[in-house]
Amino acid sequence: MSVKELILLQLGVIHNQKSWFVPLTHALENVSEHEAKWTPNDESNSIWGIVNHLIFYNFRYLERFKNSHTTFEPVDSIAHTFERETTSWAETRNHIDQLLSEWREAVQKSELEDFSEAVTEYLTLLTLHNAYHIGQIVTIRKQQGTWPTELGVR
């Protein structure tokens, strides 16, 4: 398996292909705006905040992948990346879905030479980062009592 094929596999699994863990599309299935805003306590993030955080980092790294000369200002505070935007919950869900589709398309169109060691490392870490937060979303849904077990891994 080439590096490109491995990254495509990872991107598919975190996006919408059920495998060893729940993909994001399943984790967010039927989540209402109310459920997306809910937090178990003041120290925790909401599902909506986690999705905003994923949008923030996936957008930055996608732009970097498409143009290696792209630079971004350093993040002042990670907490800032969880803040809710002015869009609706439906628009937020559509945005992350679109970003993950764009990721797969960009990797599919790329050449094997585009996968330097540094690129392979940040793409692997980004997919692990996404998987970690998908797990948090599932945990929040279980705390809410809104997690349908049929969406889980069997």
C-alpha cells in the first residue's frame, strides 16, 4: 500500500466509511442543534465546538496541502478554535462534510511525490486528531443518552 493509498484509507474512515471506529458522518447523524450545543459541564466542549475545531484545523492543513507555501498566523489559544461561528448547525455540519470530501479529492488528485515525510506525518497526525475528536463526540452523545447503538462499530 502506498502512502497515498494509506492516507486515502484514513480520510475515508474518519469521514464516512465505517471501520474500526465510528466515522464523523455517523457520529453526527441526527444530532439536533440543542444536542450540538450541550456540554456536561463548563470545562467541556460541545459537539458543535468540537466540529468547529475540526473545521479550523482541517481547513488550515488542506490549504497547506494544496499550496505548500501557504502560511497562517499562529493560534493564540486552542480554545478559540472551538468557538461557535455565526453559521447554523446544519451549515456547520455541511462545512465539515465538504472539507473532508475536499481532502479526499485533493489527495486523490495528488502525485506520490507530493507526500514528503513532513506531509505524510502531518496528514497521519491530522487523521488521528480527527479520530480522537470523533470519539469525544460519541462519548458526549452517550452522556446525553442520544447515541443510537446501531451507529456503533460491531
